[in-house]
Amino acid sequence: MTSPAATLREQPSSIPHRISGKERDTESGNDYFLARYYSSAMGRFLSPDWSAKQDPVPYARLDNPQTLNLYAYLRNNPLAGVDADGHCPPGQDCSKVQVKVTVEQKPKFTKNVPLKDKDGNVVKGPNGKPVEKDTGIHGKLAGTVTVNGTPAAGVKLTESNAVTTVIDGTNTNPHVREGEGTSPNGQYNDDIGYGFATSGKADNANIIDQLSTEKLTITDTQTLTMAFPSGGTCSATSTRILTNVGSDGNASSHYTLTTTQPVVTPNQ
Amino acid sequence: MWSKLLSFACGGALLASYIGPQSPSFSGFKSVEAFEVRPGILMMPRYADDGKVCEIGLQKRLYFPEKVSVDGHLSRDEIEQAFEELVPVSERGPELPGFHAHPMSEVGNTVTTATEYQNVTLEIVGKVLPSKRHEVIEEPVVAIIRWKNRRCQ
């Protein structure tokens, strides 16, 4: 199997500085990383990492086995950052990362919410009709990523939502949706909702009636991947449930939105 | 004798160099079938056991040999044109009546709107862009066409 670090390999050229920004020795083809030489042909450092401070395994972290490999470039994850000096940077310690999610808005019925494009135009259906306006049930969640209790600035967030929608016992088209964004202050928002495009008052009444009498449960298992500016990535998984099925097993117009608190783990 | 062998070997090497560059082996990777159905729009089909198309994904093509685009936004007009061409009315059947034919869902930062036809479902998946008012701002990026009576492999 090819080492991920091998992606740093390049065709020989006379340019002495490589992608890594380090000088390449034209005779040996190795890159000079101050503390050590890196072999682009082998995709690894030529000598083990070392520390001025006595340490059996320098820069190792017990929560990330990749840190035990003293020859790897950036824990075999070259896209995680930049190696400035030939010593593996420690990256983000995921045990210090916390993600807290709260229900910001309890589920409520909304009518005629216009769906617009980014230019502000109301979206139309495939035949130019009907105008897409959404009537349905919606709730909102708010999350905060903190490191040692301080909001994580500049963290890059990628969401993967594995969604199942069960209507009266039928599981309709389970799917996974992914998206990404950068959060300036470690905060993010998520919507969860279900509805229909409406054509007017009669539709609205029927939609709300249907959403009050059919048993609807949307389960979203979200994996949030957090890439920190200092290098290193952590993941957090939580499960959110929007449902109108009560403890008696019956449907009603009363919807609840609940979430488990995300469990943070290091990305290997 | 040796000079003849040497010239033969050199000739062979020259001939080999004209055959063209060696392709690396991609056998370890999963292959994905894609067709450029309109300039810059990729269609990726999936098939049922009988070889008929059961699902189509449409998305923007970002890499071209002569340029690179970083805009993955697929407009609804582009989707509609490709849909009309790939699944004409005779294939998709009439649009089903009533609000049931237009379910919409929002999860995380994605919004999905669907239109149900007799034989297929057209699903448009987009990003939810930030908005402050009572509205949803979407940016479609993928369209999925599913045939209702065909199970994919």
C-alpha cells in the first residue's frame, strides 16, 4: 500500500524548493527539514524523530498510534498541516476538545417558508410550478466546539449526516448527506425538518393534518469532523431525533427534538 | 556480433519509447462510470440486474484538461434541461398530483426537495446557505433520479 506521505513525491526538476517549502539536495534527492532529511522517493524521513528533552518516543500521544511512527511525515496525514522543522507537531489533543449541542428551537410547524436561491429568487419546481414554499415541521440545533473551554477559532467542520426517515413504520430512502464549512468561533447550527411544497391554504391544512396523524421519526446520526488550524483532526458523533411518536406509541401534533451529546474521538 | 546485438537492443528501446507512456495500474481502485451529458455536467448511472438504469446522479464537472472549476453549484435550470433530455415525459410519466409529490427535508446544512412522477423521483440536494429571515436559501449541487420499480445492484 502506498504511504499517504508519498503524495509529496514529485518529478525531478531543477527547482531546489519543493511543495513542503524545503530545500532539496540535488545529489541525493532528499528534502532538508532542518532536524532531519525527508526522502520523497520513500515517502518517509531517513532518521527517527528526536527531541532535545529526553523522551523514549518523542512527540507521541497515546490517543494516536500514528505518533508512534517516528519516520512518518505528519503522522502519515500530509494534508493535516505543514511540518516546519522536521519534528512532528503534536496536533490537536482531542481529549481537550469538547462539543456541546443544544436544541436552539423546539420543533414547530412553519407555513409557506420560501425556498430561495442565493440571488434571492424564489425557487420554482421542475416545470416552473409550483413555487417551492415549504410547510412542515422544523427544529434547530446549535453546537459549539471548544478547546480547553475556549471556543475553537478557525476550526474547519465537515458534517456527515446519516439520515433515516420513518413514516408510519416505512423507512423511506435512508441516505447520507455531507457538507463542510469553516467556523470562525467554533459555533455551528443545524436544521432538522420535514415538510412539503405547498400551493396554498388548503395544502397547508392538509399537510399539518398529515404530519399530526402519521407517525414520523427522523433520526440523524451526525459525525462532525473537526480539522484544527494547529493540525490534527478529531471527530464527534451524536444522534438527533425529531419525532411525533409519544410514549404511548401514537402520533400527535406534538413534536420533540432530542440530541445526544457528541462523543469526541481522535481521527486516526 | 556484440555491436549487432547492441543496435538491436537500442532499436527495441527506441521502439518501446514510441509505444507511449506506461499507464500505472489502477486495478486496486473502484471505477466509476460517468458521461458528460451537457458541457460541464456529469451523469453517473447505476444499473438494475436486467441492465436497465435504476438511478442517475447529476453533478458539475470540476476538472477539465484545459481548465478547473471550483464552483460545484448545479442550477435548477441545468437540472431541468438534463432531466428533460435524459428522462422525457414518455419515460418518467406524469407528475403526481397534490402536495405529497413534493416532499422537502432539511438535515444539518443540506436541503433536499423532491418531485414525484409516476415512474421516477427527482431529488435535488443542496447546501443551506445562511439566512436571517423566514426563508431557506439553497444552492443545489446534486440531482438524483430514481426509478421506482427498479432495484439497483
